[in-house]
Amino acid sequence: MFGVKIKKFATKKPYTLAELFDAIKDKQFTAGPVSYTKSGLAYVITFPPIDNNNQIWIMG
């Protein structure tokens, strides 16, 4: 069955979503490179899909 898992995380200083993307865009992640994507009316930070049913999103 499909579902959504939500994990909250904290940073040492407050960031907007665009500032967070600028801070992490050049870093290496095991999930792959990050991108700043528009989804509907909102922007999200996304990683490449893990498979057909799973993808990591960072939302503001």
C-alpha cells in the first residue's frame, strides 16, 4: 500500500526553502543530486526518485 512518511528536521539557523537549496545544492547525497522544483503552487527541494513509488521531497 502506498503512503506518505513525514520526517521533521531542524537546522542550526533558520532558512527559507530557497536558502536551504542554495546551501545544499553542491553537496553529495546518497540519494543523488538535489533540485528546486515547482509542484502545483509550491516549490519543493527534490531528490531523484528511488524507484517508481518513492521520492524524497523537502517542503517548507
